[in-house]
Amino acid sequence: MFSLDKFYSVLYYHLLKPCDISYDYFTFGQISIDHLHSSDYEHPISRPADITHKKITCYKNDYARYGNHTFFLDQEPLSQVYIDICVNGLLFLKPPTPFGGTRFKRHHQILANSEISEIKDALVKDFLFLDWYYFSHGFIALDWYRDYRYLLIDKSSCFSKVFIMYNNLITKNRSYRLGIVADLLDRGLRDQGLISMPLEDKNGSYVKEVFDPKSFLSKEHKRQILITFKSLSGPLLIDSEEVDGTFSARINLGDNQKAFWHIVSETNFYQSKLHLTEKIFKPIISYRPFVLAGYAGNLRYLRSYGFKTFGDFIDESYDLETDSTQRMRMIVDEVEKLCQLTPAQQKEMFEAMRPILEHNYNHFYGSFKKIIVDEMVYGFGECVNGWIDDSAIDYPAVAAKLAQ
């Protein structure tokens, strides 16, 4: 399996270059134009004076695109930052006219992305992108967690807590985490679980979020958060108060396996999109069941890649609920039911779900890789079908090589 540090170079060598397609990509973990790189030049481009999707501008030195191009916006859900960058001057070619003016000319523009959403569909339609979707975070997880298969995974039914929930960012699009944690605490479930949650992040504190008129949180949840968190003497911790980006790339098996169930707090919860990150694979590798705190439909989305979920053991109808406030409550309802089980009932449940846990673990380290490689390679073929020589790429050979 090729590694993340060469991810875009590998795709360029095997897919883009044979079709004479240039590309832009972000440094992993960064969503800033300062970390935007291109196959056309060695260094990151400088920040343009005006970044706005309402005004077409070109980047410093007017780097023009005279050929077919791919924008890799695949690391995170499509945000306004992404959209602002990609609908600016990089979308347009500005060859000079004989009269000294500028005329716009469009070539094929591919949007490499990792979500299924109306937001993406509108972007593709409005700017005539070719849609190259693939499960980007599947590749990320396979690289980051490849060596955990060689560790001794505890597959016993020995656990001291009912649930575990990791949280880092808690404001803006991730503010739902405040609502879920407040509900867990309000129901007296704190001692039955392991919870990490700061009281502020890079965008501000939970108090600032509660009083932000643009917050996604309901008035009822805001009130509950203020009342419940007032009794906290400090942030909730599992392992460390100092959290950085490297925590995403590793799994604390010791802590993960202290708990029976995982509450996976995904990146996207409020926006209607199918998108999962590396977070969903941490309980799978830890040999544990999970409740998914994401937007409606993402359990079904995960199952479409061959994984199994736990509808035989809990009510997974929360995955059908599009109202975010109600979905939070339904998630906590299921966790509360699990906390009401006796130790003997928990052990019995764990033994009954062993086939699912085993399947998910083996699937992640087995055929999952081929599924997402085939999807990526043949998805690219669908984008370029009709405007390149079909013989330019041996798709089966490329897919087989990349899946090794």
C-alpha cells in the first residue's frame, strides 16, 4: 500500500501524467492556500490579495492553466475555504488575446473529493467540474493504522467502562459534541464512560459557542450546556490535555479497549453529506462496536463498503434522523440503554457480536483496500472517458498495483 507522503505523486504518475493532466493539492492536514502545491511548480503559491468566490481573481504571477487539471480537495468535507480557493482564478485559463485583453477558456477540470452531497453536486454543476469521488480517509486510515494488525489486540470481553468518546474541536461545525456530552453528563452517565472534551478550542470557548447567534446548537441544548458545564472544574480528559494533529494518526488501544462501546464523533454532523474520516476505523481496529455521531445516512454509507454495523444490538434508526438535535438525543438514548445493562448482559452481548467485530477487523485489513482502490481508479476512468485515448492507461493493471 502506497503511503500518504507520496499519495498525490503516485496518482499523478499512474493516472494523471499519462493523460497529460496537471494538479493542485494541499499539504496533508492543512486547508490553507499557503499549503497549496501544484505539479506545475515546486513551491506553494503565495496568498492572493482577494479570495472570494464572488470575484474571479488569479494567483500571484498569474499562474494560468492551459491544459486539463485536477484539484485534490479530498482530505476534508468541502468547506467554504476549499470552495473559495477552487472557484477562483485557478479554474480559468487566461491566454492573452491579440488585442491585449483577456479571454477565458475552459479545459477539463477534475474535482477529486471524498464526499457525496448536494453541496458538491452544486459545485460540480456550477463550475463544470468532472466529479472524481473516492474514499480518501479509507486510504489515510490504511496508511496510518497499517501496523496495528501486528500488535496483540485484546479480543476478550474484559472492559471497565461502558463507552468511550474522544472530542477535540468543540465549536462551529463540531459544536454538536458539546450537546452530546452535556446530555451524557445530565443523565448521570459520566462515571460509566471515558470522555475527553476541552472547554475551548482554536475558535473559542464553549461559552462563546453557546452565545454565538450562528451556532448550530438548539436553544434547548445551549441552555443544557451552560447549566451542566457550570459544575465542571476543568476539561474532561482521557489521556492528555495537550492534543495535536498526530493524535488522529494513532490509536490508544489501552484506553480504547477499557470501554465496551465507542461513540465516534465524526467531523461532519450538521451538513447533509456522506463523509467519514479515519475516526470510524479506530473502534474497528480496537475490536469494539460503535455508535456513529455523524450526519444521517453515514452508517448505511459505511455498510456500502462492506463493513457491518450493530442494528441487531441497538436501535440504529438514529442514522435515519435528519434533525440534528433529535439525532443527538437518539444517540444518547442508546448509550443510556447500554449503561443500564448488567455486566453479565454486557458480556453476553459482546460474545454475540463477535462475528461482526471479527468481520470488520478482517475486512479493514483485507478486501477493503481493493474496494477503495478499484473505486478510485475506475472513477478516474469515468471522468476522462471520451476525451483521452482509452489505451493511455491499463486500469486493471494500475488498480492491481496500487492495491498491493
